[in-house]
Amino acid sequence: MPLEVRMEGCGNTFVVVDKLGKELGENREARQQYATESARRNWDENFVADGFLFVLPGKNAAENDNKNNYDLEMEYYDIDRTKVEAVLENMCGNGIRCFSRYGFDNITRKKEMRVMTGDGIKEVSVDGNQVRVNMGPARDFTKISDNSYLVNTSLAHIVNIYDETELDSHKDLELAKKLGRKTRYDAELGAKLCYPDGFQVNFVNITGPQEAKVVTYEKGVEDLTLACGTGCTAVGYVLAQARGLQYPIIVKNRGGNVKIDFENNNLFLIGPADYVIDNNTNNKKIDLIPEPIRGRIFDHIMFVD
């Protein structure tokens, strides 16, 4: 049987699946079906997986081909909450932090790694429960209106800046969910911006010269999540470009905070990656999921300092 390990990054919850065996290791359709069946089997109020992270082997084609070599490959599936069904996705910012910590702890013992994703190779650095990910350059930055921007930070995001709304009430979250779903499925906007499959949608308040808070509607999950790593990266970039915020920028999610930095035209996502429960890991010490996330109802968790 494959090994399943539950992890979370700022409340974004994942199942890391390792030791796949021959059938799962060689068959993507089998991995997708496995993720769907496991999500349905384990769907409960104490742990609802936002996604599944499959551990695939690295590639060392040649010693002089470092550009194409990588230590591990991450195959990622969102779990669509409307169907409890696995959906293949290119990348996940919080997911790759969890994947990288698991890879360091249990496989490579390398603090600096190269991880292959559906969006190409990402360079990561692991320091305890803190993981730094080179997300690469921002792509397709487009102004839609004075308060709305498109940017691709491994996934396409629509970033909406709200100067008046505080995102601090259940009513605000209900509105974000409604508008997020409408924007995510806006076929006309998708065609205009050349993203026919839709967008992740972020709702942002600027809370200081180097900080903001965000609520994200995630395509694939089809709901608000407690955090979105590619979304935080998108928010940091948009606020620096459009509103003059200075890096590093702290982005606050309902599930926790991350830091976005910028260096040599690359965006960096820095934040926590923690174990939720001990699954067959020889009773080693683990970090517990933050108390507000246990038994959660997704639409009713507020920001905490």
C-alpha cells in the first residue's frame, strides 16, 4: 500500500503519497483515481484535503546537464469540493512547500533541491518547517481595471484590490465566494485574457506598506481556501507593481502568513510546511495543525494575528 502523510501549509491541507509501487508509479490515470477514492474515503470534519501530492523519482540524465536534472517530481491534484474528485493541476505553492519538507525529511536529506512540477523545475530551500520556493518570473501581467489585475505565478490569478471592504466578516467571505466563482467561470474574460480554462481569484486588502491580507477562490477546489501559495505570490507582485509596496511583502491568509520576496526578476514564496498527523513515520515528532483549523467550516474562519 502507498504511504499517505497528511500535511498543511497555512491551513492549505494536503496528502503526500509516497512509495507508490509499480501500478501507481507508472500510471497517471491510476494516481488520479487513487486521489479521488482516498479523498472520498477520508473526507471528514477533522481533515479535508485540498489536494494530493504524489512523490515521483528525480532525474539525473548527466552530470553536465544540471539544467534538466531534478531531485524529485511532484504531481499535484486539487480536490474539487463540489464532487470530491481529483483534478490534475500544474502547480501549488503551499503544496510544493509541504512536498519539499517531506522530501528532505524522508528521502533526499538535501536542504537545497530541484523539484519538477507541471510548471517546470522549481528550486527550493528547506530550513526546519520554513521552505523557500523560487517561483520564477511573473508572466502575463495585465491591468484589467484600476483595482483588478491578471498575473500568472505558475497559475493564472485575477487579483482584486479592495480599499473599502475589510474581508473581516462572514458577509465579506460570502461575497468573495460568490464573486470568485463568477470570475473563475467568466468565459468572456477568459477568452479576452487567453485563459479559457479560467482563473484563481484573489480578494485583497492592503494593511501596511509591506503587508496585505487575502482571501482566495481556488479553481480546481471550487471554493474559498484558507490559503493559496501561488495566489499570495500573485498578490505580492501586483501590489508591488500597481501600488508601490516594497519587498519583502507579508501576505496574510486566514490559515497563516507567508512572505513574498523578489530577486533577479524571480519571485520567492517563503512560508511554513507542517505535518498534521503521524502516518507510519516511527512516531517522530510532528507539528500539530493550528487549533482554528481543526473541525473547520471553510466559510467561517476569520483572520488571526
